[in-house]
Amino acid sequence: MSESNDSAIPASALRKTARCPTCDTPFKPVVSSPAMPFCSIRCKMADLNRWFDEGIGLPYLRNDEDEDDEQEPPPVIREWNFD
């Protein structure tokens, strides 16, 4: 008899090849890979960099209230007194 392992993904669920979302290169997916769903750590970090640079992001609708929050603060006027 075979033991059932809840954390294991059945072989039928795995594709023989996958495509990297960053470079579109086909690769053999390995579930235990730290780079999944990317083909390499390099592609994973490139994707993360795009998120940090706000090159990609989640869509949202702006409200009129959002524009009020982005007004520039008044300039700071400093008076120097050297008595």
C-alpha cells in the first residue's frame, strides 16, 4: 500500500514543462525549487525588482479624496537669529 501525503502534489497535476513568467523560457517545474514559479532565482529577483520599482502593480481606482492627500506641504520658512 502507498501512504497518502497531503502535502505532495499528484504527478498528474504537474505539467511536464512550464513557462517562466519573467523570461518566457520553458523549464521543467520542480515543486521544491525556491524559484518556483520562475525558472531561476535571477528571474524571481527581476520580477521582485519590477514590483519594487512600481513597474507592475495591482490595479485600483483613484478617488477624488486621494488627490487631496497628495498636495504639497507649505514651504517651511526658517528665521535665523544670531543674537
